[in-house]
Amino acid sequence: MGEVHTPVAFDFHTHHERCGHAKESIRDYIEAAITQGLDIIGIADHSPYFAYEEDQAFPHIAMGKSELPVYVAEVLRLKEEYRGKIEVLLGIESDFFPEHVEVYRRCFTPYPFDYIIGSVHNVDGVSIFNKKRWNGLTEEQKVNSKETYYSLIEQSARSGMFQILGHIDAMKGFYPAFSDIQTEAVEKTLQIIAECDVAIEVNTSGKTKAVGGWYPSDDILERALYYGVDVTFGSDAHTPERVGEDFELVRQKLKEIGFTKWAIFRQKKKLLTSL
């Protein structure tokens, strides 16, 4: 791990039209980052569903398998084109399915990713953003769902496949009461993330959901600091207009909480830069 003492402005979590539910091209996100005065822009679109036979099992969720090498080539080409104007990093956001870890690892290995974001989007076969998933559940069932979610995040940290864990309380997106479900799972998960030396992102896309705030909540960030978990930043932009959104507000909030550094990544190597 290295240290960069000069503060830099960055956004490590951006998507584009290839995934099927974001808008505009990679170039548009890079140009937006330049307009916002960012030093670094990371492109991290949704990875293919590698475990399915179909090329693009879910056309409105993630890119097809045949698109991955095209995606990588495009980012690398733009990285060279924009050299000297802004640093473009090659990332990807990967779903985490414990039963398919080795399939995903094998598919990612040939490519020179600067970082991979591991995100849990499904729990017990249902999207974490499904507004109906909480209907009719008992308190015990709600606790079980939350604990299963954090168990998957723990497993993703232990997998060694990811440099960043994405939106680690996003299950609250359309169910704000998620944060009030009492369990020790969050505390335990943060300890494991720290042990595995994986960063978590402050993801500002929560403001586009019913919960209306960032991921994760301030209290989780406070506990992350306590356990020594490194943080990074990503807007999770699905439109160029959201690139770098709330970057300065996040920086100030992290300083208030007590963080002094946050993490950036190049070639999967973590660098800590001053807030």
C-alpha cells in the first residue's frame, strides 16, 4: 500500500449504455468528469452474468459476455486518448454469487483491471431493490434477510476478488426501515472487511432511491473508521450528469467523522490519498 499526499478528485463508480439501464457512452462520462474538474474517472459497468449459457441473460441489467473484451478495449483506448487531460481507469462492477466465484475469477483474470467492485444485488434469489420483498415478513424473517445480505458481503470480502465493496447497505434503498433492523451482522461484517483489507465506497446513488441518502449511513462509516476500514468514493452514475455528484460533501462528511485519507486504486494496488 502506498500513500499519495496530494488530494485528488475522483469517481470510481460510473456506468454507461452497454449495461442496458444507463444512458450515454463512456466518452460522455469522461467528458462529464473533466467538466466537474475530476483528476480521475473510473469506468465500472455491470459485468456479464458469466454463469448463464446465454450471452446476455439479462439485457437490461448487465452487458453480454461477448461485450466484455469490447468494453475493456474501449476503456483502454479512451485511457490513451485522454492521457494528460484526465486519468481514466478500467474498472468493473461485479455481482457476487458465492457458488460462481471461480467462474467470475477466471473470466476477470485476462484483463488489466485497475479495480473490481464487488456488489451484492440479490439475496435469496430476490433483488435487494425489489419493493415487495419485505411485504408480510415477520421481524425474525427481516433479521434473517439482513443477516443473509451481510453474510454475502462478508463472503465477497473473503473471496479476494474485489478491491472495493459496493454500496454495503443498499438494501435500504426502497426500504428505509432496513437500517432499523437490529442485528450484530453489520458490526461483524465491518470487522471482516477490515481483516481482508478491502475498501468500501461512499456511494451517492442512494439519493436517487426512496431512502434519499448515501450508502452507507453515517453510523456505519463511524464503525468502519473504528475498525480501520478504508473508504473510497463512487457516484454510481447511470447518467453523465451524476458524475462526481456530492464529492465535496462526502469529503467534508468523512473529515467530520474522523477520516484523514481515502483510497484510490491503480492496477489493483491501493493508494491512500489525503482527504
